[in-house]
Amino acid sequence: MPGKLKTKWIGPFTIVVLRANGAVELQGRDSNSKSFLVNSHRVKLLRNSSELCVVEEISLRMPALSSI
């Protein structure tokens, strides 16, 4: 049975509904994609790394050579 351990779904997904029994309804990025239910323990949060850090850009100039 090749491919048995291969994951059947690859994200990222949007959480549509959180159910009281611990189920989570997910939908893909595409608005045409069908939503499906999974156990909340199988869902991992995605944190966009660009939102977590602030980058400050500093321009550096070559020092002027002075004649001594």
C-alpha cells in the first residue's frame, strides 16, 4: 500500500466553525473549495513570520577619506 502514510490534506486552511465537541470545520484558500471537519488536535496554528518581527532599514555611507 504505497502512500498510506502520506497526508491527505495540505494547508493552509481557514477555520470556518469551531464546534462544541472539539471538531473544527476548515476550508481551503480557494472560495470554491469544499469545507471539511477535523479533530481540533490535528490542527496547527500558522503564524506569519512577517507579522512577528519589525525590520528597520539603515543606509550606510562610506566614510570620507581626509588628507592628513
